[in-house]
Amino acid sequence: MTITAADFWIVKTEEPDPWGGAGRVTEALDMERLSALMAGPEAGVSDLDVSLAVMDLVRDDLTLSGTTNSGPRLADDEMRLAVRALERATDRAGQPFKLPFRDHTAWKSYWIKKGAYGSYQGRRDLLGDLFDEAYAKLMAAQDRALSSTLAEPVSPRERLGWHEVDTAVGELRKHFRTAETPQDYKGVGLDCVTIAEALSRQVYDHAMHTPSGEPEPAEGKTKLRLERYVEAQLPGPDNVEMRKLARAAIELAEAVKHGRTPDRTKAGVAADAVILLANLLRRLAEA
């Protein structure tokens, strides 16, 4: 689902035309939606898309208050909410952005201090300095996300319901969207290992998943612990393929983390594999 700055405006009232016309429609800022964005991501919309939309909303209104005679659409309290929502969304998107002011009153003080009093062009230049680079980075990150998105599971759930694993998967998706360098991709590999370890802690129970008399595998023995879980959940010769899948996902993550020249393809494959592994194990837990 796409989102634009216009989506943060809702119809407030519609005044009938006494002459039989369409009437006059007025709009109000959707403060409830912006408040929800401060609490967390919006379902069905990426934080990158939200960040771009809210950045447009904020910049457009600062432009109105600083470079036109018409004045802003947003009151100061509405602008403060929009700025906070923008900061939270960009932080979740891995592209943190902050303004040196919070509302129109502070924006006016800012441009006066910067010597732009009496100059619309000077204020436009200030807005360009504040927003242009950050906006370009968000656009580039959005392009990367559109061209290289991690796998989405076939399972209908948005989250697994395992808090530690869900948090780790969220971090993996955020880091992959913004990764550009070999070091970034090593970090993606580390995220994959973190997810595998979290899965091991979540599903493995020594009393249930290890044959009697055998010692408990150390927590660092992620592959062995996950294999034991799969064996216990699906006993029989068919487990061979399941064990291969678990082992391959973990080995891919380790290879990316320790590789000398990891790239986006290798990191993406490892990330896809561990996300699908998480959903596979969650399905087994429901069996």
C-alpha cells in the first residue's frame, strides 16, 4: 500500500451549499494516525514509505509558514506531533532524522538566527539544507527495498508471537533495507545468527527434545538444538530434509557473518533462509 502526505488529512466538515452546489469541504490533520505511528509501524505500510510521506507533510507546511503569505495549515501542536512521528518512523526505517526545531514558532526563530529574515529564498535554502540529503537517502533506501525485498512467509500471521524472535526479525529487515557496504552485510549475517539463537532458546527443551541419558547441548550449539527439536516434532525418516534445512540456514548466516566480501545477494539469501526457518519452526510448534 502506498502512502502520501495527503493521506494524513481527513474530511472534518462538509458545509452544504445553499444554492444547491457541492458544498465546501474542510480538512483536518489525522492526529490519531500520526500518534499511532509514534507507537509503532502501521500495518501494511513500510516505515520508509511513511517517512517519505510525513517528511513531505512537514516540509510542505514549513514552506507555507516560511515562504508564503498564506500561513501554515498545521497549528504548532499539530506540527510538533508530525515532527515526532517523522523522527520515530525514520528511526525505525534505519534512516534517523531530526530537526533543530519542533514547530512553526521555533522555525521562525531558527531562520531569524540564520540570517534569513526578510528573505523567502534564504528560508527555502535553509529547508533544502535540512531536508534534501535526508530525503534523497530515504528515496535510495526505498528503491533498494523495492528491488530487493526479503521473503514474506506464506503463514497468515504478521508476527510469530515469540517476542525475542519477532524483535530480531524486525531488526534484520531494518538492517537489510539500509545495508550498503560489506560491513553492513556482515551485520545482516550477525542478525541471522541472532535469530537462530533466539529460535533455539524458544523451542528447545532438554527434557522433551534430547534422548534420555544424553547431555544437554550448550546454548551455542544452535544447529544441534534445532535439529533435536525437529526430530522430536517430526519423528521418522522424513526429518532428514528438515534437519538439512535448519543446518543450511544457520550455515548461510555464519558464512555471511564471517565472509571477507559479503554482498547483498548472499546476505539476502541468508536472511530469507532464516526468516523462513523461523516460520517453519513456528508451524511445527502448532502441530
